[in-house]
Amino acid sequence: MRSYHRDLVEALDLVAAGKVRPIMETYPLDRVHEAFARVESGKVRFRAVLRIPQD
């Protein structure tokens, strides 16, 4: 049986090599309520990410 640590290291290696890309929905911070509603209702399939403006 493979260890969890070994699987994690392998997954991170794939990401670092550019062979895996995260899939997400992004929302500007002013649409936080919409993003939360979509997460809460189960409509977000992968990840919901809020974009925070940098000054």
C-alpha cells in the first residue's frame, strides 16, 4: 500500500512540472455573497476563489 506522503509528493511534482492545472471559479471580492451562495448550494464544481485587489 502506498503512503499518503508519497502520493502527495508525486501530486506536487506533477503540479510543479505543469502537468496538472487547478480548476476553479474566481470571483472579485465585491461578489463574495454570490460566491458563497454558489458554494453553499453545491453549484461550484471544484473550487471557488476570491480575488482580493492589491493596492
